[in-house]
Amino acid sequence: MKWVNDLRISTKLVSGFILVALIGTAVGLIGVRDLRTIEEADRSLYETMTLPLGDVGELSTHFQRMRSNVWELVITRDPEAVKKYAQKVKERRESISEFQKKLEEVSDSAEEKKLLEDYQAQRQVFGPLVDKAVELSLAGKGDEALALVWGDMEKARTGYQDSIQNLLNFYEESA
């Protein structure tokens, strides 16, 4: 270590500053690399958990609006209004399908896929009942349609709505 003592003080200072600069550069490079990793994880979390939360909210809203349109459909006795509400029900169901497709595209966990399968199963039960209520209303059988809405459709609605709520809870807990 005598050679260090033999160095001029200016050489020691410059060497010390260079060493500190190299350590700072290494720390900075490691920090930038880790920031990129965090950024990618954040983007993934946003795309797979936060965005779907909004989609489930929209899906739920469109489901409730569809239910409202079905009620209006079966209550009204004006044939033109029945046609208008039947068209609205069709549009709501299409938008629900779009939101479902978005959710299926980003689902990546087994639990999420199971919840989506449960949702799909509940939708398969509820959908034909909606079709039947629309069909009865368009045929002028409003009383039968109303009985269907109060009976079987109400039972199916509970399961359907619960499956949507389960999806919403999953994304809220995961986000």
C-alpha cells in the first residue's frame, strides 16, 4: 500500500472522484433497469386488472339497462313502443357481448377464467328467457311476458347478477 502513499494528492482526489462517479453510474444503471421492470409490471397490472374493472362496470350497467328495457317492453301495450324496446334490448345484449369479449381477451388467471365461465353459464340461462319475453311481447302476449319476467326470469336474474358482482369483486381485489 506504499504506492498509494507515494501518489500525489491531486491524483488521489481525481481517482476518488472517478471511483465515486463509477459507483454512481452503476447505481443509476441498476435503478433505470429496475424502473423499466416496474413500468412493465405496472402496465400489465393496468391492462389486466384495472381496465377490466371498468369493463365489468359497463357490463353491469348495460345489463341493468337491458333489464329496464325488458320491463318497459312487457308493460307497454303499444305495438310501436314494443318494437322500440325490443330493439333496445337487442342493442344492450350486443354491447354486453362486446364487454364480455374484452374481458375474455385479458383473462389470464385460472380464477378469472372460472368466474368468466360462471358468468357465461348464467348468461346462457338468462338469455333465452329474455328472447322469450321479447317474443311474447311482440306477439301481443304482454301478460304472459310479464308472468315470465316475474317468474323464471327473476330467478335467473339473481344468478346472472351475482356472477357479474363476483367478477367486479375479483377485479376490485386484484387492482
